[in-house]
Amino acid sequence: MAVTPTQLIAPAFVPDTKAAAYTSTAVKTRIDYMAFTNQSANNVTLSIWLGPGGSSQRIKDKTILPGECYLCPEVIGALLMPGQLIEWVASAPNALYGSANGVTFT
């Protein structure tokens, strides 16, 4: 079994419509780090789903204050099986900037 450190989600703004941010293709994936910084002057909420079709909501409407960085402890250590997703949405466009790293197992 190969264990490979991987950038799961490249640094980007979270969209204001629910979208897939990462798909665990033919590998198993473990999330080791996920963080978001509010780049706007207003409070912004974040929601994250994991699993098949993004079926399991792990973060629901978490308010992130202007300038705050949120490290998402709710998803650290989560394992995605092949075909499972990370989906995300923010309450405002171009406000939350974030990324995620982890490892893949083949």
C-alpha cells in the first residue's frame, strides 16, 4: 500500500452555491488539514459535506468572522472511500479562501 501526501483542495475561494471541491477517485483519502480565512468585511457562513454524493453534512452554517481563520476540526481524520466527495458552500462569493491537504492510500 502506498501512502501519498496530497493537496486535496488547492487554495481557492469557496463558491456561494454548493459544489464539489474534491473527489476521491480510485483511492482512499484521509483529510489531515482544512482551513478557511474570511477575506471579507462581513460575517460569512461555511457548510461542508463529506461522503457518497456529499451525503454527510459535517459543518452546518459555521459563522466565520472577518479576518478569522477556521481550522475545521470536524473533518480532520475523516476517511473518504473511492468515489466519495468533499462539497462546500459559503454564504457569500469571494469571501472565504481555503484549502485542504491529506493523504491518499492506493
